[in-house]
Amino acid sequence: MPPRLILLLDEALDSTKETCIRKGDIAKKGEKLFLYKESTCYVTAPTSGTITSIAPFTGDFGENATYLVLEKDGKDEPADGISDFADVPDLAAADGALRTLPGAPPLELLAAPDSKINKIVISGMDSDLMSTTRQYLASKCMDDIKDGIERIKNMTGITDVFMAIPEKMSQLSAFQGMNTIKLTQDYIGTLPQMIMKNHMGIAPAAGTSCEDLGVCFMSIEAVLSLTRAYKEKAPVFDKIITVIGKDGGIKRVSAVIGTPIHRILTQLGLETREMDRIIIGGPLEGFSAYTLYHPVQPDMDTIILQDCEDIPGVSDYPCINCGKCVRICPAGVPVNLLVRYLEANLYQEAVDSFDLDACIDCGLCSYVCTARIPIFQYIRLGKHEQLMLEAEMETEAENA
Amino acid sequence: MHKQNKFTVSHAPFWHDGDSIGETNKNIMVAALPAIVFGVFQFGMAALGVICLAISSAMAWEALFQFISKRSIQIGDYNAAVIGMLTGMMLPATVPWWVVIVGTLVSVVLGQQVFGGIGANPFNPAVIGIAVLSVSWGTYFDFDAALLSYEFDFTALAPLGALDHQGVAATELFSTQSLLMGNQVGAIGSVFGLGLIIGGLYLILRGYIRWEISVAYIAGIIITAALFQMSNPEAYAGPMFHLFTGYTLLAVFFLAPESSSSPVNLIPMLIYGIMGGVMTILIRNIGAYADGTLYAILIINLINPVIDMIRPKALGKGVNNA
Ligand code: SF4
Ligand code: SF4
């Protein structure tokens, strides 16, 4: 475990309010840290130590988060009541203590009082190309997985639990008796909306998420983490990560949540140089980190290093209507037309006439674009702007 | 804290399949090579001169126009080179140099740049250029007269011209096989049927053109020509004759599938292609022109935006499961 951990809180730092954690505070292992008294999101301290810094963190589209630096004291002192959650295996208690387990179990979603979830898909398939984290875990620890699934069924009362696994998996037979969904390695088929459409008979509706349709996806690592947390009666913090070097070499490591990724790279002997790209998540859907101090997160399955010379450029060409995007889009979006409207910032038209809301964020259109337009970036920006616009209209309507 | 590198930060996806506009255009040029090489072989160095002049003047026009209109000069993407090459391929080898240069001016500037440049042209630029030339200086497109000074060891007639003048009996002068092998008089890049087919198959297999358009175009030609022939074998030539003469194969693989001026959805692609074939034969058989291909292409370019509105419903549209 590194001497210094960086913990990300998904909440913006507000200079007008007083924070409840402060610089110099002592945190104990398993203690939940809240930014403000009324905060609902928390991080769990993986070990005991002192908070040495609280600062804003900027993500995509300027979304703000906050990071805490935790200097460990080496005592690993547990917080009081660290194992309370294990006494009664109920959803609210789990949500109160285990939200930041490795694999990021969607406990908040499941525990929400108005939750519409009636089916859970446990995904043993990775969420993007290159990553092998989940497949690796699916092939290990069968008993723990079964145990975890039972617990989830009991806690949530949801009996429709599916297990999505690679069709070619060696221990396929071990999953007998479970509701399995066998998937090929084809990227499109592993997208949540496609799993719903192809295997569960649920037609996705444009503009609605899987959760809206009652399906909750959960990584296999989240299931394993839950099992371990209940066995050990304490939250666990080791995240399994697939690290892919510039040469394509794949290594799998286990790191404590909050570890800055430069530690992992140093340990693996991987070097980076100026203008390289550090990709977190996969090559099609992930994001790029701007610092090596970016910490390991509960849902961070993959780190990919890309040499500056291997970075494909984008261009300022207009769409030449080659149609490759339309051919590959699994959601049937007329990307060739959509991109024209997005480039002109016409987001409402993009939704109304060109199916921006049907897009399932696979990134393939950008991957194949002959004109090398950063389409996916436009799409994400367009969706983001559209959400902001809708939110604005709602507040206006409320105030009127 | 140790030294911090600056990293490249950008959005997903972080990979690309490697394609680019330049790559696509290079491949189109490679695909056209067999037909051009054969044309040079058949019509001599004059043909080579026309092609080279067409390519270089097209690139110069594009650069000049981009310079004047203060756009960035994008000569390296071979966009103008392809337009120039196709314009040159549709000309006879004996055409005077200034016709070539005027042709590429029309193709590049009127055919594409005035609409906003690459990707914005509603019509195939090379077809615009040749259409203007053939209307303005039609005599140069009388391939028989243009190529009179040549001696060929096969029937030295432009097949469509012969059909127009002498009626269906003329088709017996040309066997399908000899047409395929380029034993006909015509434009530099349009006589070698087999070469165009090879080039076209290459583009289809590599995914640089949309095969649906080419296949539908061929189907349109064959069906319409066959219907005409069945109705009156005395008056109309058969499908194979039409397929391997004039600009037909050039249109099938190089002109109709030009990306900006053609549709991308399945049903529209089929309609567009079939319409192209049907119009080609209609103009040839009952219209005033010996080769209707140019006008057929312009007509389908014109309807492209309308028919490409026919598209499948996007995922999760039009279903009610809320
Ligand atoms: S990211 Fe592109 S290809 Fe993927 S669903 Fe959205 S529009 Fe279609
Ligand atoms: S892949 Fe790119 S250039 Fe081709 S049609 Fe789509 S947006 Fe246009």
C-alpha cells in the first residue's frame, strides 16, 4: 500500500460552505468521509491516516469533483462500527457502508426507495475492448460468486439474476443452474443495451437508460467484493486492474483504491514520456487521465498506455458522407447527418430528428470515421448540453 | 513529488481503424490504374498526357481556389487528384489540352468548391465537368471522329455511337468478350471493362465504396435493357452490350458511388443504384444522347437527398414500453 492515497469524491467543492472533513483530520480504516453535513456521497478510507489536502478535481466537461489526500499512519486502525453492516445483511446497511467497494456495486441504485429495478445482470464480460479484469475474475472463485449472488437475491428480493459470461469460457459448466447469458467476444454484443435486446427480450427505448427499464448491470468484481466484505466483516479495498503497456503487453495487478497510478506503472516498470496518453477504461469508451496522480477508482478496470506516436489524429475535415458510421452503428443512428447538426451546436434538432437520444455510447462511429471527425466527443458534448438544457427548462417551469 | 509529464488528454475513442480521406482516395486511384494503363496502351502517350494533365490541373485549381477563398489548402488528401483523374478518364485521348484544363476547372470549382468543398458537393464533380464539356464542345466527344487517326486491329467504332447510327445490327460487331477486353473505341478510362471490374471489386472488398450502389446499378442496367430487348429485339441492344460500353462500368464503380452525392442507407442505396441503371438505358434507348450515363448520374445525385430520408428506425424509437 502506498504511503499516500488519493480519494475522489463525486461532489464539487463549494468555497462558501464549510466542509465537515478538514485538513489535518484523522481518518480510520473503513471510516466514511463526507464533504458536507448534508452530503449523500461518501468515500471510505482504505486505511487509517491524516487528511493532508482537500482540493477540487476537474473531470470531463468541467464537471467538478473533490479529492482528498490521505497520508497513511501505518497503524491501519479500524473505525468504530466498521463491521456493523454485516450483522443484518440488508440493502440499506450495505448501501451505507459498501458503496465504494472494488467493482463499485450499484447499491445506491438498488436501495433507492423508488427503485424500479427488477432484474440484475452480473457481468463477467468486460465493458470495453482490451480489458480482461472481469473475465479473469469470472474464471476464479466460483463459490464466492455463487455465494454473492445468493446474498444479492436475498437482500434485494430480486430473483431475476442473470450471469453474462463469455461463450468460450473454460469453466462454463460451473455456472450450471444459473440464468446465464452467453456472449461472444464481439464488442457490440457486450454493450448493456444489446444484451437486453438480444438476450432478455427487452427493447431499449431511446432516451431511457437500462435502469429506467428495470435492469441493473453489476460487475462480477462487485459481487466478489460483497462476498469478501461479508466474510471479513469489513469493507475491502483491493481492486483488480488490467494494465496494458505500450507494447500491448497485458499485466494484471491488484491495487488499493486510491493508489495513484504512477505507483502501479513504476512497479511494473512501465515508463511514460511527454505527450503519451494514459487511457482509463477501454480504448472506445474510456477517458484519458491528465496526471499520473490519478487514483485507482472502484470502477477502474483497465489502464492503457498509448505512446505519443501511436495516437491517431483528428482532423478538421467535414463529413464526406462515406457512410461507414451508419453501417457500424448498433443503434441505427444516422450519424452522417447527426454530426452536421452537432458541429453546428443544434442539439435540439439532433435529438428531435437525428436520434441523438438513441445512441448507446459505443464510440464505434468515431473509430471508423474516414474524415476522422471526433464524433463521439460531439455526441457526448451534445448529450451533456441537452441534459443541461432540459434541467434548465425544468427549473424554469417550476419557478413559473 | 517527482517530475510530471504532460500527457495528451482527449476524448474516446482512443483508437482508430486507420482510414482517412487520403487513404480512401489513394485506393480509388489504385483501383483505377488497370483501366488507365490499358487506355494508355491502347491510345498511346497522348492518353497518358491527358490523364496527367487532368490530375495536375485539378490539383492546381483546387489549391488556387482554396487559396483565394482563404480555406486551408488540402492538396495532400488527393481529393482533387481523384476528381481530375476521373475527369481525364472520361475524355478521349486526342482532346486538346485546353479542354482538359477547362474540364477540371469546372469539375473542381463548379462541381465541388463552390458548394463548400469536400463533402459538400451535391453532384459528382467529375460528371459535372464532363457534362459541361460535352454540351459545350460536343465534337470532341464524338469518339469515332476524335480517334480517326488511330489504326486498331478491331472494329474501330465507338459501340454506342454505332448503335445510335446503325441500329441494333451494329451490336453484332462487338462480342461481349472483346468489349470486356477493351476492343472498342471510347474514352481513355472507360474502354477496358475487365480492368474497371477488377478495380471496382477491389474497392468493394476494401470497403471504399458501397457495394449496394454498384450492384443495384448493374441490376438496373440489366433489367431495363433486357425488357427493352424483349419488347423489340430488332430495335434495342441487349443488356451485356450496354453494360460493357460507354461510361457504364465507370459509373457503376467510380461515379455513382461517390460518397457525398450518394445515399448511405440500404433502401435508398438500392433505389439510387437501380434508378441510375434505368435512367442510363432510358436515355440511351429513347433519349437524344448516345450515352446517357452522365445525365443518369446527375439525376440520381439530384434525388439522393430525398431518398436518403428513408432510413430504419433507430434503436428504441417507435416502441412503447415505458
Ligand atoms: S456512439 Fe456512434 S456508433 Fe455508437 S451508438 Fe452512438 S452514434 Fe451509434
Ligand atoms: S464515418 Fe465520418 S465521414 Fe463517414 S459518413 Fe460518418 S461522419 Fe461522415
